[in-house]
Amino acid sequence: MLPTISPAIVIAAFVILAGALVLSIKFERFRFAVDAFHTLVGKAGSWAILILTVAISYEVFARYFLRRPTEWAFDLSYILFGTLFILAGPYALARNAHVRGDFLYREWTPRRQASFDLVLYIVFFFPGILALVYAGWGFAQFSWMIGEHSSNSPNGPPLYHFKTLIPVVGVMMSIQGAVEVARCIICVRTGEWPPRLSDVEETEKLILEQAQKQQGAS
């Protein structure tokens, strides 16, 4: 079911994105605030893996030792895994952790990296994410309208809360995308990537940074 979105909502969405972009270009504090919020959401969502581990472990125990499999483990597993996966999107984007062809990308100058990223954000990222928000709104709207429950078990849990995450996270990704576009524009202007909040870094990235420092010192 495709949602009906009025022109006013479309205009409001573009105004919000444009506002986020302008604020991100002008104020480093705004960029950090968006990063921090999506980091908080991502870390909160990561607790789903602990709940998922406990639930699946209990299901294995109940099924093979008690001979009484649960009715809820399957529904809970895909809901929790889906929640974990989708909430990781804004977090990974804020941490610049999405997969790319680093064997080429790392050899480019910052200005060339930023120019390439900027084109990809405009051509691929925003059309895809806005389509996700549009379609996800329709899924969530229809799910709430019919009071949708899972059909995988006799007492299936409600799904409308879970499906609401699709457009909500799409909006979060759009705002974080605006922040990343601002970083690209700043880098194109200055030739240097603007700073971002530090968090857990990949070992490979730390090794490369250390090697670059040693090379510069020599």
C-alpha cells in the first residue's frame, strides 16, 4: 500500500533537509549533536543482540531438553535482529563505517574523496533513502490500520511498532546524510576532512593512521 503524502509534507521534508545541511555546514556543534544522537540510538539498539542471544538460548534448551518449544522465539528473533540491523544504519553512517572500496579510496586526496562521496550521496543515497521513507510510511500506515500481528505463531506479536521503525530510521538516515554532505562540502572547500566524534575505530584504520604519522615524522 503506497501512502498518500500531501505536497505540504514533501515541502516540509525538503526544508528540514536543507536546514540540516545549512546548520551542519555552519556549526560543528550541530554535526556533533547529530552524530551523538545517532550513536546513542545505535548503542541502545545494540542491546537487542543480548536479548536475542538469551531468547535463542532458551529456545534451544526448551526444544531439545524440555521437549517444549516456544511459540514466540521465531517472531522475537527476526524482530530483534531487524531492529538491531536497521538501527545500526544511522550509527554506522555517523561513524563513517559503511563498506567502500578502500583499496582505491584510501589512495585519493581528501578533496577527491569528498567530491566522489558528494556525487554518490546525491545520485544514490538520497533517492534510495527517501524512497525507503516513502514506502516504509505506507507499510507502517497499513500495519497500524489493520492492527497487524505476526501469522507465524498462534499468538503472534503485533508488527506495527516494528514496521514504524522503517520510516523513522529513514528520516534519521536522511538527517545524518545531510550532515555527511556538509562534511563533503567542507572538505572540498578546505582540502581536509572535518573532525567527527571518536568512538570504536577499526583496527586497520588505526594501523594506517599510525603508519602515516610515522611516515610523516621520518
